[in-house]
Amino acid sequence: MTSRVDGPLKVTGRAKYGADHNLPGMVYGYVVLSTIANGEIEAMDMTGAKSSPGVVGVYSPFDPLELKPAMTPIFGETWVPLQNKEVAYYGQPIGLVVAETYEQARDAAMVVEVSYHRRPAVTSLEDGLASAEDAPESRGTPSSLSVLAPDVESIEDALEASPVVFEATYRTATQNHAAMEPHSAVAVWDAGQVTVYSGNQGANIQAMELASALGVEMSSVRAINPFVGGAFGGKGRTSTPAFLAAAAARTLDKPVKIVLSREQVFTATAGRAATVQKLTLGAKEDGSLTALRHDSWCSVPIDRSFVEPTSHGTSKEWYSTPNLSISQKMVPLNIPLTTFMRAPGEAPGSFALESAMDELALKLNMDPIELRLRNNSTAPPGNDLQWSSKHVDECYRIGASRFGWADRLPGGRTDGDWLVGMGMATAMFPALRFPASVEVTLRDDETAVVGTSGADPGTGLLTVLSLVGAESLDISPDRITPLLGDSALPPGGMSGGSTATASAGSAVMIAAAQVLDELLALASAPGAPFEGMEVTYAEGRVHGDALDMTFGEVLRAANRTSLSAIGSSAPGEELTKHSFSSFGAQFCEVRVHRLTCEARVSRMLGVFDAGRIINAKAARSQMIGGMIWGVSAALHEGMEIEENGRLANGDLAGYLLPVNADISEVDVHFVQYPDTLHNPVGAKGIGEIGMVGMAAAVANAIHNATGVRIRHIPITIEDLLE
Ligand code: MOS
């Protein structure tokens, strides 16, 4: 149980986030947003803004900044503001006003006059369904996939032949990441080099995108983000403030700060797609699945830049079935951009699949856990590669016993005016990793530095670096200085896809082994203290036949202040041998008031099989956060888009998020089976799985309590009023 190394800085307000940087001569930008959902900007009258007090620069598609679309090998093309006069959604960044103070910039932005050629906008997923298009490949999976038993001709035949068939359609809402830190940036140029302070999920990746958009070499860009106030996928790509601040600072030759207001965050940054998902399950009377069909539609922005891959999770991770058919379609809408959001695909996908499994269990008169155990897979359907490590059965068993599942009654129970029910669901998220490089430096003061560009958006990665570094160097963690969030450090990949511990941790182990080899070589080199001796290393010391020195002493004897090595790790051969995933079981108890119909989650428990847990305290926090977000998805969150594309609830007053009063007991348990087939650290992903399945567990518990099945989220009081 290790507390976060950056905890004291954060709770005392000393941690400097991107927008906390203030530089001499700095000016402030305010972003202008569109007020139509589809059309072309005819004109932007900037006269009033230009003559407003303190204004130093005004930019628009008619008077653009020097920027172009960003292209990187990681994300492909990333949208960059002010490139043309097209408006594809309400609240799209279309201009920038820069002034000596934030208030002056904001006031001037209010008097920008925009006229548009309007076009009809399609803003509702239901209205857009008729225009659905096949989604392109995503995460290596084709948009449609069919795995059929040898003697079966079609999924329809397989379903037809199934003794029991259950079919239903589920819907999930569009969401905003709503991270505490709004997207923001401070940019400053010096001698052709730009430094950008901006929260992101990988400093190296941000530098790459900025370099591409600014048309400069990557070596001319330094992206710095030692502290990030939440990201969840919403800071994977470079934000509008970062692009605009970097370009405006170059044009004005002054440091520029841009911070989105909370309302602007809702449209000027990307969020989660809304989905419609049709599930058809075929089963035998004993519960074993004979066919599984999952057809999904998701909203996509007009540029079709991101697909929420809800069906793909089903194909890759879930249940054993001889016949599987998935399809993934996208519905282009005039809505804000969509992107990765915690458990992209799996979070909304699991609401549909895990609700449908609960409904099938009821139809079969079978315990929902028993149904899942019957269909436990040893490999993804249609795939020969067995799971490297899978203990989901143990998660169900431990969870059931810790949660008191045996006390669950088919129709729930009552407690005064409250109807009380229990629900459960399976959680899964693929175990992935990305290439990462880490530098480990031994210093002559007996400490070591472990650094990689990456980012810690609140996940605890900084502390993981110090723990894995300490273990690899065989010294105590308080002797390690972990460094993150600076593109000047070796490329550390991204805190995304639940990969960072496996990716960076593996590279730490390689770098540490390398630097210790070099230390031993240095210690026994000609003229060095251990010359001619067999040397070994343990506990921060070099041992020889007749001699024993700390690494600091060895360095000082060699007149060195430090010794460094860079280690790199990347996914490789293991991908040809096994399939990899984290697994879990979610349980919750919901109380629904008989008269007011408010639903309250009174208890929840998640039991997870996520490989080795490096820091139990931070890992528990990750899971709690994910589970609470699952409750939030189930009962609170959803962007309400008006017909004209304006968000009806684009602020933290109208966009409901759970507060303390909404969340009671949250229990987390890990079964720990280190998965060294996946990576040398043995850790699988924990960043996203915490929210997978939770929304379904809530809906399933509501059904158990009330007998009412709600097939969409968020579930509101209105849904439960008879
Ligand atoms: Mo994320 S949705 O793991 O960036």
C-alpha cells in the first residue's frame, strides 16, 4: 500500500497543471464557438472585437493562424481548428480572440458577429439511423464478423435452430469526459522552439501532433504535462487550446494562455458516442449459448473520425459460442466530435450484452452467474489463441460470497418504502501494451531517476514508475525520483487503453537491468576498485571478493556523477501465442423508492482478475473510480442535444454526475495471478475495466428490485414511474 508520490503536491495545491503556468508578458486567448450545427460561415465581423480594450489578436478561418491538420502514426489525422469555413456541429471552435487579460478576451469574443449559410442538421441518433454506414476496421477487427460452426450456413439458421432465443435492443447516451481540469494550454516560443504546457495522455504524442500542425520538426516542440487533472481518453489527442495557443504565440511572439470554460469543454472537446445495440442470443435449455448476434450503431461526427466499437468487444472478449455474428455501423451526425472514453466499446457494449445475458437467465430460469459460468470461454470465439490467464470464475465465486448473492430473491425484497434488488455483470477489457522507452539513471548521491515522457492523468503511473524502478534496482522506493510528462524524456507512449503499467513498467525493468550491467562493467574496469574481481549487484551495492561498495561510491570512484541507460519494450511474439484480457465480476444492490421511483445504488463490489497489482492502494482507487462512473452512466450521465444541435445540459449544473450522496459503499477485491506471458511486470490493465459491466449490473438490479426492465441508460425516475 503506497501513497501517491505526487499526492502531497496535489492536495496542497502545489502541483502545477498546464494552465497554472504564468509567464512574463503572457496574453490570454478566448475561443469563439459556432452557434449553428451545420453550414458554412459566410462572414465573421471582427471589428468590434478588434477595437475592444486590450485585444492583441483576432483569428478566424478568414484570418487564420499558421496551422494545418495534424497527422501522426498513432492517431492518423487529428482535427485542428480554423482550417476552413465549414461548421459541422453547434459549439465548434471557429475563432480566437487574444487580449491582455482573460476577461478582455472573453468580452471581445462576445461581440464577434458571425453569419452563416445554414444547412439542415441531423442531430439525433434515432433520426440518423436510416443513413447508417458500415464502420471501417477498428482495433484490427473488421466492421462485421461472422464465426459459424462447420455445419451452419448463417447466423439466422443458428438462431432458428436454438431452443431458446432472446432478442432486445439497447441504447446508451452520449457523454462528456467532464475531467476536473478543463482543456487548456500555455505556449511560449523561444528561438524557433515552442514549449507547450497542456494536460495530455502522452507528452511525446502531443509533441508529435503539435509539430505536425505547426509544420515544424518534432525537436522544435516540447510538450510538458507533469500533472494532468483527469483525461479518460479526452486528452489523448491534442486539444483546441493547445493548437491555438502554440500558433498564436508564434504569430504574436508572446506567451499565450487559453483555458476552455466548462461549457466550452462540452462541445469544443470530443466525447463518447451514443449507441443503439441489438442483441440476439440463442441458447440451449441448460444455458449454453448456441448463437450470439450483436448489431451496433453508434453516432459519429460528420468527419467520421472515431467509431465506438461496441460489437468488437463481444467478438474479442466475451462468451464461448459456436456461432457469432457482429456488425458495427456508424451514423454521421452534426454533433461534437467523438473519441476514446474510458473503456471505449466495452463500456456501452457491456451494458447491452450484460443486460441481455441477465434477461436470458431470467427466461431460462437460471441464476445469472450460473449462465455466465456455463459460457466461460477459454479463447475468444473463432480464435485459436487461448487466454494467457483467466480467473473470472473465481471472481464470480468470491464476489457472490462477499456480496451475499445467495440472499438475492427472484423478485427482490422490500425495506419499508424501498424496493431492494441485486444485480451482477461480467467485466472485461483487453490487456494491451504499447511501445515505450524509459531512462533509468543511477546518481552518485545513491538515488536513481526513472523517466519517460508518458503522462499520469491521475492513474498513479508516477508512483508505479517509482515502485517498479525500486524493485528492479533493488533499492527502496524513496530513493527513486520518477519523472513523467515531458516530451524531452524518452518516448513513453500513452496513458490510454489501460496499458501504461505494462508498457512503461516493462521498459523500466529492461533499462534497470541494462544500467546495472553497465555499473558492474564500470566497477570492474581496468583501474576501477573491483578490477579483476567477479562482481555482483544487490540492494544498491556492488559486491566483489574482498570489496563491497554502494553504487554511489562506485560512481564517485569513477569520477561520474551519474550513469544512465534507456530500455525499450514493445508488444511482440506473445501476440502470436495467447489472447490477453483482464476480467472481473461486478455486483450491486439498488434501492428504488416505491413512490418517488428514485434509484439509489446502496452497495457495490467489483472483483477483478487483472494480473499483478503493483500498488494496491492506487489500483483500488482506479477500480472505485471506474465503478462509480459505471453508476453514473447508468443513472446520471447523458448529453441532451436539442434539435438545432445545441446542448441543453452542457455544464456541470445540467450534466448530472454522481456526488458523494449518490455513492455509498464500494468494495473492491483483486484475485492476483501475475500474467508474465503478457509482459515481464505481470500486470494487466486496470484503467478501464472498473466501469465495464457496472451499468448493466445497475439495470439488472433495478429489474430485480422492481420487475421493470429498462433497456437504455441513463435510467431516470421517469422511466420507473409506472
Ligand atoms: Mo483511454 S479511453 O484509455 O485513453
